Amino acid sequence: MRKLASLLSIPILIVPLTLITIWLLQGSHTESIRWFLVFLLNLIFLPTLAVYWLRSRHFISDVDLRVKPERLVFMGLMLILSLTNYFDSVILLAPALIRALNLLVFILILAMTAITLFWKISGHMLVLTSIMTVAYIIKGDQALFLFLLLPPVALHRYFLKHHSPTQIIAGTALGFSITY
């Protein structure tokens, strides 16, 4: 059971993020959809592939980045990707929502990196809560059901002993407060 939960660690974050993003795109212009695909590629799929590649080459010990120096290297990569994405979206005149999301991601990663220097926070909960908050801001009450995904993810992180309840709550609170 623990092995299965470990394998689901990254997909448990990526699948909801992708589905929520697709839901937010319903009825969008083709240009917005292209920008969202770039956003998803650069900030979700490429980092995920990088983690699995680094793990397969034994540069990192596990996909959950439990070792602080490994986590900081990954956070540095994410900062570079998110800042590049933000500047690209500004320079290439992406839709306002895309620019705002890119800036939000950069700020979230910056905050999470600063905290990671001293303490471990749940990035899964931070990112998931943030995207759900964005969905709530855009879709209103239609998006409230998404918050039902938070308890299973929190229990997953706790069950695998990757985070304490305090780290899970802190990730959730920070994701909501920065986004809102």
C-alpha cells in the first residue's frame, strides 16, 4: 500500500491541477488555450519529468525530495522556470489571466523556497490550494466542490509521513492567502 501511495505522490498533484486548468479553459479563446498549454508544460510537466529523470539517474533520493539540499535545487529550477514563464508572457503579450497566473506561481515558489531554507512546508497543499482558490475567484460557487480534494491529498501526505499536520496546514494556509 505504501509503495502505491508513493507512486501516486506526484500524480496526486498533477492530475487535479490539469483537470482544474482544463475546466477553467472552457469557452476560452484559442490564444488563451495555447498559453495555458505552455504554462502547464513549463510549470507542471517539465519539472515532473525532471524529478523522475533525476531520480532514475540517482541525483535525488526520492521523488518527494525529502532531503533539503535536493529540495532546494529543485526549487531553484522552479524559480528559473516560473520567472522565465512570467517574462515570456509579459513580453509576448499573453492574456492577462496567464500573466497573473505566471506571476502568482513565481511568488508562490519564491515564498516556498524561502520557507524551505528553514522549515519544510507541504508544496502539494500549497499548489493545490492555490489553484483551487484561483478557480473559486474565476468560477465562484461552482468551484467550491474542488476544495473537497484537499482532505484526501492532506491525508496522503500525512500517511506517507512526508509532512506533519502543521506543515500540511501551513501549506494550505499559505497557498490560499497568497492567491487570494
